[in-house]
Amino acid sequence: MPLDFKTLTPQIERVINGLQWEYNRAPALILTEDDLKCRLHMKLDRLVALRRRMPTRDVHILGSAVHAELSWYDEHRRLRIRPDLTITEPEGLCILPSYATPMLDPFAGASSFGISRSQQRLPSKQYEFDGNAITFELKFAREGITKAMIRLIRQDFAKMQRLFDIMDGRGQGDSLFSFLVIFNKLPQEWQDTPLDKFMLKHGTGPRHKILYKRCIPYRSLPCSTSGAYRRRLFIGRPPYTHGLQTMTEICRYS
């Protein structure tokens, strides 16, 4: 079935919110941007709308919806645009040359009937896909929102816009939605970082959304109750914000 952006994008946002909650519970869960990509890939693949293995364009071949590092064609029909994650429609996937889109072979010459031969071939990556899609650009700010991180975020946003322009030129602009997901290791509000003007201007659009998630770790300490220990959660500041005191709440029950 075609991807329904109106119903699927809110579900994706809930998945990302859930990942942020897990990250707050266990800040060592995500150490690198690849960790973030793997965790999000796993959770998206478990969504009810995406977890089924569906028939592809290839007979008797099943496929999934969530993929990492899928290459997209650029303005020159070269596979040079590669989002971190892509959700596709399995029905539009093809991995066998016999079911690929026919392409004109410029080196084949003319047949005996004077007609140029065409053959079915796959791109160099040995797959092709069509239909609606959702792409993800991911950023993990290990040192907070620095000027260097701002540059990387702007580059990812420009890549998203470039892909929109390409799809618009092909008359397929409505077939794509994109997320830019930023996980910050520090508890900075985006309003208090150099990201503020960028978020105000580009945070939400008709075909994209930028999701900013900061780390506010949960900690647990034992509380005594009649000789037994009871663990109680509280929100504390991460240990890597120097000079800030951790707020604790230790309650003793008689």
C-alpha cells in the first residue's frame, strides 16, 4: 500500500520521542551517529505499518520498507544523494534485472529491423525503487550545538532541499517527506543555542520537519523503607555539564 504521510509521520514522531526517552534513561545507549541510526532503524522497522514483509516488483521476492544509506539520483542521474535512512514502498522495489525499468542502450546499435535495442538493467547499486518515500537525515551532537555542528546541520538540510528540487523537476514532488533528526548529548534548549534562528525559519514545512531532542538523563538512587531499598527516578543533569549540581531527591520512609 502507498505510504500515507498524514498517518505515518505522527507515528514516526512518537517512535523518535520513545527513543529520546530511552536515551534519557541510559545515556550510554547512543555514543555515535551510527548508534543513533541503528537504534532508529530498529524501532521504525517494528512499526505496525512497516514491519510486514511485502511482495516487491520481483516475482516471489519479499522486501521491507526501512533501509539505510539508499542512494538517490542527483540532477545528472548519478547515484550521489544518500540519506541516512529511507522508508520506501516495498511494492516499488526491484533487485532483479529482468524486472527493472527498460533502459535504452546507447552502445547497442541498431537491430536488423533498424530499431535501437533496449535492455532491462539495474543501476550500479543493483536495486531500484519508486513510489512514495520518507527520508531521514540524522545528527548526533556529542559536544552540543557548536558552530561546526550548525554547519553540518545546514548541509543536511540543503541535501533535503536538493532532493525536493529534483523530485519537483520530475513531477514527483508530493511523493517525498523528510525528517532532520538532531540528538544533543547536552541538555541545551535549541532556543539557547546558535540553532535558534535556523529552527524558527526552517523547523517545519509542508514536506519536512526538524526534530530536536536533548539529553536530560534519568538517575536512580536507593531509598530506605523499613530496611528495604526502594528505587525512585528523578531527572538530573548529565555528569558532563561541568559546574552544575545534580538535583537529587532521597526520601526516607518510616
